[in-house]
Amino acid sequence: MTVPHRFRSTRRTATLAVLCACVFAPLAHADIALTGTSTPATYARGRINSFLLDLHVVSNAFAGVDALTFQLPEGVTLSAVRKRNTFTFCSNIHPLVNGMGTRDGGWYQLGWPVLDGCGSFAGSGDPGEEQIVIVDLDVPVGYTGDLPLTVHALGDGNGDPPNEADLVLTLGDEGAPTQPVVATVAKIAATAAGNAQSVLTLPIANTGAGTLTYTLTTATSDGITPADCGAAVNFPWIAIAPTTGSVAAGTHDDVALTLDASILASGDVTAALCVASNDPAQPMRAIPLQFHVDAAACAAADRLFANGFDDDTDGSCGHALRTFDQREAFLTAVAPGYETNAFTALRTGYVHGPLPFGNVYPYAVTAAPTNDIGDFYLFDGAGELSTVFASDTSTLTITFTGAPVTAIGGNVWGQMFQNLTSIEMNLQPPTTIRIELDDGTVESFTATSQQDFRGFVSTRPIHSLTFSAPEADIDGNYQWGVFDNLVVGSAR
Amino acid sequence: MRPAFSLALLALVASAATAAPTSRSGAPDAKVAPPAAPLLDRVFASGSDSVRGTPVTVYTDRAAFLAAIAPGYAEHDFSEIAPGTSQPIGYTDGSNAWHYFIFTGVFATHPLYNGPGYISTDRVDDPISVATSIFDPPFTAIGANVWPSDFSLRPTSGQVVITVLMQDGTTGATETVDSNGPDDFRGFVANAPIAGIFVDAPEIDPPVPGESQDRWATLDNLVIGSAAP
């Protein structure tokens, strides 16, 4: 793997020229100083926020920064730190990342807190050396008001003491929603035997404020083009109860959706569920529905199982899969006791899979293709799993090895950790993400940031799923398909 | 002396001592028998040993090892260590104020990655190094529990290879442990100053289908001391 400063030879030469020039001028002995800005300058409550910090390390003595760390108020934690565009003229930099998942962490130089003599983030005279980093902060729902992000720079010892500087970036509160926000399923796929009825739950959640009012109707859909929810169509094989309701902020309704295969011929039918609500951002939301009717009857079709679906979990009567693109809606369909993993403390470097995770719901992650040197390359501080190479054949597969898993979801996106045509690292360009479940279900979408989410809730166990980013961008570069903040559990 | 400089010295000594054929993991190649340490003697759980005067005696039993060293030894259960990555850990303790570091990577360039109350490494190829320098009071006894762990720090199958480096630059002993878990102990008592030990967990060969071949060296309950007079 290449390192970021490998691409900075031109800049390095320029810096050396400046250093040489200093031989002919009195050397200043200024202390370290830090200036900078954050983009964005506000945060959203209840999720991981990513901030691009454009920092300038100022030092007339050309001191560098040994340790660049971040301190946060109570309740807010660091989720990841990544470099976007950083520079040093030190050849022996060995910073380590520590403190992810806590209120205080970042990059630390070897020997910290002893000053190293050549910092891993170079400084220069006013206006300073630009060092662009990315900091992900996990902000709880309950945090309100200004969020002071203190950036602490510990100098490398060059220049006058105290060799330390703080920069406080005050992040504004985007505030709580003032309107109702509807959160529900993004897609439904069900299969049933010819004489069976499928009953599944459609959560309608209000993640905003006030009272969400909703009305459910159905419309025609081919499953490809957007449904016309303005033209309601009643399908005798779909029953919805209730069709209207109201949901207080922070709560959800469970709507029963019954799909009757007994009045359908075997084969596939499609429709759309239309959720009209007083959510001003989504006054009408269409949910694609695909229903497959098996030709064979099911001997147990008169039984209704505890999971709310007449399925004996072996698929003999049918099953249903609900796909979510909103974490909040997904969690309404997951039973208590689920496990989450933000991968904030992974070992780093080249490693071979499978990598074990989980306790109640253990799982192993494998990467393909395999390589002798390692299947994964894990970047310190990134908090993500990634394959060694990005290509159309590179995949990450999660295989569940313990208790049956019927709910899994996480943030999924494409990450350009580095490439040969840019000095910028850790970009998140629009990326086609493909997720394939072990039953052959494929979910494909374009992810544009690390906020993109996909969750699956099934009526029968999900044994494995595979992530990939199989399409190159217009420059021919492939992104690494990565996931984070994984939730594993059982359907409610 | 600054810690980084001390570690650099130790690493230089270490690199001279590990010039033997190595696998990608840095461990002695499994296909090449590790060189037998000259005059190496071993004391098993019984603690009995009929041969005296050899440079390094290997103990597999903690009680027997402790009986063979002088009072005033230093002992660490690492209960104070926070899980996750860390810088090199330095101690100055014991009756002789022994000064030693626990680190990993050549020139300590990679972090340790510790579990709750024990030591491991971040990078799979790195051994755990426990070493002093020629400028510090010499110790002649060192022992610890050692085992291989997996990516999630769970004890797992495999081997641990311990190399004892003497202050004169020679290899005092090379001990391979077929792991039974975290209770495996190895202690080394010498009649000459010990520079340190390198604890490596080579990847398993051949790989087991469905299982990572990676192993991380893991260490706990370190003892530093002097041979009993």
C-alpha cells in the first residue's frame, strides 16, 4: 500500500527549498499554533457526523505536530479519524491512532507524550501548513446546543515551549426536527405457498416532531419505474390494517399487511404500498412490493407462527424480506437484544480472514479475493473493514455462525482510501453498492456518503450477505465497498 | 536518554539476533528447524534439574521458575493496561531497579494492541519485545505466560516462539510452545545478562479451511529478576 506523502515529492522539494532559504535568514523560534475551519459547521443529533477539518499548522520554527488529538464534551465520542490531505517532511513518522469510541483521541507520535523532534503533521510560517483531516463524531440524540470540538496540537519540540496549541471549533446544533418525519420500509419481497396467507408487519415511525398522520393505499407498480401513487388501485390479495393512523414523535405504529396467495395463480405479482403523510419532506412515499406465489401448497398453511408469518422458518410455506434504507425505521423492526459494532478499535494492517465478531450473534467476515499477504487491509482510525484491493471482484462477506439472525443493517458506502491519480485520501464518491443475501436476493443502489444505510429483516434466518462495489468510476478507479455501524439481531 | 533512542538501540540488537531464516510473520520458518540453543537446559514442571552451570535454563512451571530466582523480582499482571493500542510500555522496578520496555515492531514503529490485562500487538507480523539496554542494570531471569490470540484477542490454537537474546548479542534460547492457552508459562534463567525476549506467534501452516492463519503473540504475568545465588 502506498502512503500519502509518497505523492508529495514536488511539495517536499518546495518545502526543502524554503528550509534552505532559511539558512540565509535569522531563524525564528515561534511556538506551534493552529488555525482552521470545519465543514460542515453544524451537527445533527442522534447519528455519526463527519467533519472535514481544514487545519493550518503555523510555526516559524517549522515545528511539526507530534500528536493531533480531539477532545469532546460529555456524551459525544470519536468514531473515526482519517487523513484527507496531510503532509510532513519527517521520514520516520509512526503515529498511532488511539481513543476511538471515547471523548479524547486522535493521532499520537511514537514516544508520546515525549516530544519526538519531527512531527507527523508539518508546520510552516504564517499562514501555516495546510493539513486536512476528517473526524467522525458520534452525537447522541440527547445532546443539544453548541458542540465544542477542541483540536489539540502537541508540537514536536522545535520552537519555543510550551509546544502546544488548542483550536476550538464550535459546531452548531441543527436542532431537533420541527415537523413530523415518516420512516418506514423501503422495499418488501415475500414468497408464499399457493394456499398460504402471509402476514407481515409494516412499521410506520415518526422520527420527527409533532404527530405524524398517515394513510395507506396501494397502486400499480412494475417494480422498476416509480409507482403512481396518485392513482390508487385496490388489489384483492393485499389487505392493510389499519389504513390510517397517527403516530406521536419518537414512536411507531405496526401496520399488518396480509398477502393472500390463495386467490393468485403461481408466479410473481407486484404492487406499491403508498404512504401518504403530513411529513412535508415526504408527503407520499411508495414502497415497492413483490410477491411470489409458489405452485405447491403448504401442509402447514393453516398455522400462524410466532413471527407473525405462516412460515415454519424452513421456507416450506414462504418467507418475507423487508428492506430498509433508514436506520430508525429498521430498528423499529428489530427485537431488543441486538448487537451493534462501530468497529472503532480494529487491529490494523494486512490480515487474513475470517475475522470473528459478535457475542450473542457471532459472525465472521471474510474478504475476497484472498492474498498471501492478507485478505484485508485495515487502516488505523478508519473504523472500517476493507479488502486489500478494490476491484470488480473484491467482496466482503459476513457469515453468521451462531444464533439465528433475522435482522441485519448498517451503513454501506464506497470509500476511495487512496488512488494513484490524487493526493487526496478517504474520499467517498458516488459508488454503486451491491449487497447479496445467501438466498440470492440482491440489493443494489448508489451510495453517496457514509450515511447511506441498508437493513434487512427477514422471517427466516439470514445466513450470510456479501458487499461489493463492482463498478469503476469514469476514471476507471474502483472504490472499496465498506460497511460500518453494523446492527445484528432478530426480527421483532 | 529518550525512550525512542533506547528502543532504537534495542531494536538494533534485536535485528542482529534474528538474522535466522524467517517466515512472513517474522517467526522462524516452520520448515526450518530453529537452531538449538547451545547448552540449553530445560526444567519441567517438577522443577528438578540435574545439570547446573548452563547459560540458560528453561522453565515450564511458574512456581519452579520463581523458586529459581532471587527475591525482589518484578512482576506485572498488566491489570492497569487499557485495552486497545498503546505506545511502548516502560517499567523501572524490582530490587535492582531494572529498566525495560515492552514494545513491538522494528524500532518500536508499530503500536501494541492490548487486551484487558494482557499484552499483544497491533500488526500480525510483529513479535512482542521485552528488552532492556546495555546501559541499564542487567537482569538474568525473565518469564511470562504466552499464547497465540486471534484478531479479536481470543486465545486460539497455534504456537508461540520465544527467543531469548543475551546482552552479548547471542541467542540464549529459542523455545517453541505448542499452545494450550493463556496458562502456558515459560521462564528463562541465565548466568549472564539477558537483553530481552521476543515473543512471536507464527501463522499456522498449513492453513485450516475456514480459519484465519493469522496469530498474534500475547503475553501476561511478566516476571523480571535475577537468578538465585
